[in-house]
Amino acid sequence: MSINIRLEANEKKGAFHLEEDGMERGLMTFVWASTDKIIIDHTEVDPTSGGKGFGKMLVEAAVTTAREKGIKIIPLCPFAKKIIEKTPEFQDVL
């Protein structure tokens, strides 16, 4: 099984795409709140891929990207908010 997460973004919005063996299985979208802050507004995983942790992988990719770019995350998406609240090591990007 090959998993790849790809970031696609412009100056207004963006998305993290999760692919498993070349097929898109998950998506997390965000909008820029300012030059140093993104708002995660939606996370979705293919229903046939449930239980594989893909949603959490998407949140982790956003957290890693935020750290690399020195930006903060506002998790409006209930799923992303729950994952970040339950994972103390992710909370530095809030």
C-alpha cells in the first residue's frame, strides 16, 4: 500500500489530497485567514477507506506544513478540531 499526501494551494485557499495506490481517498480543504493563518473547513475520507486513519493523516500533514511555514491553524472542521484537541503534540499550531 502506497500512501501519498499532496498539498495544492494558492493565495486564497488550498487542499491536502490523500492518495492510496494512486486513487484519491481523502481530502482536507482550507482557506487563508491571513498571511500566517489557515482555517481548516472540511475533511472527508472515502467511506470504503474508513478505519485506516486517513483523516488523522490529513490533519497531521496540515500540522507539519503549518510548522514548516510558521503559520497557525484554526480548525473549524469538527473532525480536525477533535483530532487536534485529542493530540497534545498538535496543539502548538493553534
